[in-house]
Amino acid sequence: MTAFSMLHLSDTHLSARMDHFRRNNELMLEKLKEADHDLMVHTGDITLDGIRHEDDFDFCRSFYEGLERDILFLPGNHDVGDNPRLSRPARENGSAIDGTRMDRYLAHYGEDRWVIDRERWRILGINSLLIGSGLSREAEQNAWVEEQLADLGDRHLAVFSHQPFFINEPDPLELSYWTVDPEGREGLRFLMEHPSLRVIASGHLHQQRSREYGQTGLIWCPSIAFTTRAELVPEMGGQRQVGYLEHSFEDDGSVVTKMCTHPGFENSHLDDVIRVVYPFAG
């Protein structure tokens, strides 16, 4: 029996500075206005480049103002910054996460983590870019996760984040742009190994893929904005098609996921415009 439904979108990459990817997002906005899902979740990269252009946040906030429903937002690397072990700091016009970039996101969105209890489920939304960042907020988030698990009771557990925790399995501990920091992830191994964990759902990779790791479903949400070719993002077994997901959470702890698209969506590739939209990309 279906307990509740969720619409899951990710990686919208919106900005008033450029109209790249705008049409897909406008079509998605119409879908959001019509949707009757119990919950709506956005797993990050809301902005095109909010870490460098605060106006991107202003535009994104106004873009969704017409909705009569709330969206649960999480930050992506283009919203708060990348892993500092992989990226140059802001003073060098790099993309590394820092306290200033975090504060900017919080000023616009109020929170970077949340918890929802619905039927027999507890859903945690976490800031994956904090993992391994060394920021004080990372330890605060880990402690907060422990608190959410302490009174979980007999609920099933789902975790939403921008980055996947791992591609296929959590070992070896190899640092990669494609997942959370593996050293920082060790501080959340208690979460990954929790017996009630049924889902880790994420965005970031601009591909749709659903696989199982033990009893946990690893679900990747595609991007609304664009996809990539294998030369830019390696082959990981996902479907390279823009779109969004619909999840049906079941009372027995299972989740049924449907990949959705729109006949008007343009399946554009970042490879073709990366030097225009991300001139500082390495």
C-alpha cells in the first residue's frame, strides 16, 4: 500500500544572467503547479553559479514564488561550493566551499538540512557538501543525524542529498568529484549501515540510475537543465536524459521510482556550452 508520493527534481542550474536551460525549467514549473504529490524535494544545484553570483539566488527564489506548495530544498556544489580537497579557494576564484558561501545559502533558504516524518517513514535531507569540508557545521550535522536516528523507532529511513554517498559500494576510500568525500563519509558510516535505511536518493551526476546496495536503494535523479557526454562525466551505468522522478513510498519499506520527462524538454549537453556558463571550470 502506498503511504505517500514525492516529486523529486534536481540540478536546475538557474540564473537571470543567462537563459541557458531556462525553457526546461519553465516547463518543469508548470508541472510543479499541477502536481498533487504529498512532498516535493529539490536535491541541489538550484542555481547556475550561486557561489560566485548572489543574484542567482534572488532569481531562483523568485522563480518558484508562484507555487502554492513548498519545496524542500538542499544545497548543491554550485550553491555552496565544492570539496576543498579538490578545489581552489574563493580568493583564487575557485569553487571550494567555505563559511561565507554557506552563510549566503542559509540567508536565502534558511536551512541546509531537514527531517520529515510521514506515515511509517523518516526522511532526512542533508548537506552533502559539508561532508569532509572541515567546517564546524559538518560536526553539527553529524550530531544532528545521530539525534534523528536515536528516536527513529520502527520507521523506515530515507536519505536525500545532492551527491551520492558512493557509486556502487562505499569502499575503497577514493576521493572523487562524483561522490561525497570518502574520509568525511566515514563519520556517517553509522547512517549508511543503519538497519532501517532503505533509500539514498541524490542528484549531481545528471543521470538517472536505480540500483541496490544490500537493502538500500541507490537512486539518482536526473537534471532538469542538461545532461553530459561520457567525455565530461564518465560512464556509470545511468540514463543520460533530462527529467525528474516520482517516488511512491510504501508501508513495507519499499520505494517505487518512475523516471519522468516532458515532450518539450531539450536534452542539451553541458559539454557544448561549458565555457560560456562556467568560464572558471577546470
